[in-house]
Amino acid sequence: MSKIFKSISAPLAIALVATPALAAEPVGRASPTVEDLKVEINQLTAEVEELKKGDSPFTVNGYYRLQATSESLDETNDNSSSFVDQRLRAKITGDLNDNVSLVWYGEFDSPWGEKGSCQGDNCGKLSADGVGVETKNAYAELKVPNSDWKVRAGVQGYGFGKYESFVTNDDMNGVSFAGNVGMATLTGGWFKWEENDEDSADDVDFYMLSAELHPSEVFHYGLTGAQISNSSQAALNGTAARTDDNYFGAYADFTYNKMAYSGSVLYKKSSGRDSDATDGDTYMLNLYAQRHWGNASLKIHGIYIPADDSSNGADRFAANQSGWELNSSNLQIFGTDYYYNNGSQGAKSVYDAAYQGYGLMGLMVSGDQELSNDYYLKYGTGYFRVADDAPDSAAQANGSTLGTEVAAQVGKKFAGLYDISLRGSYGFMGDFYGDDPEDTYKVVAMVNISY
């Protein structure tokens, strides 16, 4: 444990110094008091709010996130690493009138001393002048006059949020829509994931349609249909042959007093386009119970995905355009680290088990607590095992238990803009990874500035 604190102490100091509100005073002046810092933070907050009130139809918002990480996520041996990286995101929205908006959402990632996602050779290195701005979103949104319908065209974010972000949760080019028909809210769209032949509509297309109904204030449910139509020789949906993947889902949310219950089931059916070699089906079940009281909440989440016992390895979920699976339980190792920039995103239970054909069973407990003086606490724990350690489609695993993770995050917010926190997770690795696997950990000091 001392090695963890030793490796994180220097990056944590860097993160604190990097906060503008804590910048050094001029030479010859006494060190600032806490009251001086509060005045500077409040002044900066007021200036940002004043900028937002300008007459321009364009507004800017986003965040800056600096993270110092120390982690050891290799269950085979004690390999640890420490690094610092940062991310700046800016969303520019132009409300040209009541019906037309233009949006550009960009990102600059710069791991300290590395190239990161930049294209130049010196993005995060000495001189730091690489070309590294990435476009996340670029779309036009049209609102139909005198109605609640809207249409977006261009690069936009789209995902399967009601199904733990399996299947997809990414930025993609296409056309989407949303609006109401009676009691139902309809959303959907068509997106192009891959196109190598501009003379025909081949390769990979994603189609989506969802209807949500609200019979009462405490109960609503939805139905989802989607298809990944894959005509590409280099398939993007986790198979080696051209395949159509069809998805059918249903979810429901019910609130009673201070308790909220919800659940979802997602069914996948794959059909081979060249032959029946990739035909298969599977499903996923999620159940939740959440309790709210005062400034706190507690959630219990269970997930089940059956093992792939087919002979062709097609009765399973496969990695698509996602990367956010199991992101809602404050976990960083077996679940997805919600705040990750460029380090490990986690989700070992998904990538090591579910996507490999072993299936997945998991039980997670997580919670949030707002404390006095703008301090807060987030925590989570989860137990994971495979549905079958010897399915017909995969090799015999050493055991069934993936492991248990415990995680927590403690932070403080300043003036509604600055968020300084320390979070960490420890993974007790199970016999699925061997007779005596190494435990894993991840510790992150973070400065998050929203604007």
C-alpha cells in the first residue's frame, strides 16, 4: 500500500498546483489566505457566468480534466504504472433561431510526455505543438415549427443507455429524430459506420427505433429495435463473416415512495449474410433497485448474460462501437471507469468473460453521498463470476469466479466549477484468472473543471 501512496503523491501535488485558483502569488507578497482564494474563485465564476449572458447566438461549455493515475491491472504479475494525462472538451452551440441549431463538440487529449490521440509527434512531449484536436460531434439540429419533433444530421453521440451501453455508445455519422406520438416518445435514426464503396449502400449500417410510453407519473416503459447491417468483409460487429445483428429490447421503470425499480432485457439474433455459419442468439438481463433519501442514494444492480454453448461461437454479445459497458456503479476495474481519459477504461468482466463466451453474472452495490461544505462521497462494490467456465465455444477456464471489486471516491467542489477528488479501486481477483492471481488496483487524483 505504501507503494501506491508513494506513486500517487507527486501526481496529486501536480494536480493541485495546476488548479488556477491555487496559482502562486507574485514575489514579495505573502501567501494567500483561504479567504483570498475564495474571492478569486468567486470572481472567476462570476466572469464565466457573465460570458454566458452575451448577445451572441453561440454559447460554449465543456470541461477540463487533469488526472494522475497509478495502477496495476495485470492479474498475472505485479506490473504497475503511473502517468498523468489531461483532456479539454469544448461544445460550441449556435442557436441561429428557434428552429435551427449548429453544434460542434471537440476534444484535445494530451497525456504528459506522450502522443496520446494526437496526430503530431509532439502533442504531449516537449514543445507540445502536435496537431491533436479531435471532433466528437458536428451536426445540425432542426426543430419542426409548432411541434415537439426534431431532427439531427451529422456526427452525434448515440447509445444503448437503457441496456448498460452494450451494443453501442459512441459518436457516429447519421440522421436521428425524436418526437411524440400520443403517449409515446419515439426516437431513432440511421447511421453509417463504414463505407468503402461510394457507388452502393454497402458495408456497415446501424438502424435504431425506440418507443417510450408514460402511462402514469410513476411508471413508464419502452421498446427498442435495432439492426447492425454488415456487408463489410472486415466486419465491425465482432464476427469474422458478414452478418446482420438484430436487437430487440424492453425496459420499465417504476417509482414508489423513495424507491425506484427498473429492469431491462435485450435479445440479440445474428443472421449470416453469406451462410448460416454465424447464426446465433443470446440475451442480457439487468435489474435495479434504488433508494433516495436526503442528499444520498443507494443502488443495487444485478446483471446476467448466458454462456455461449454453440458450436460456432455465435451465441454471445460481441464488442461493437461502445466502450461504456457497466459504467453506472462507480467501479473502475470490473466496471467501466466513468471518468477515464486515456488510461484503462476497465470493464474486465465484460471483455474477459461476456465477450469471450463465458457469460456473466454480477451483483453491484453503489451509492452517492453529498457531505457538508461541498464535499462528496461515491462508492461501489461488485461481485462477478462467469455463467459457465467450460462452454462449448471457449476453452476451459481455471475457475468460475472473476473476483470482487471495492471502490470509493472522495472529492470537494469549489464555486460550482472546480472538482478535486481522489478515487481508487481494488480488485480481489478470482480463480478464473488462475490458481494464485495477482490482485489489481487503480488510484486516480483528479481535477475536473466544468464551464
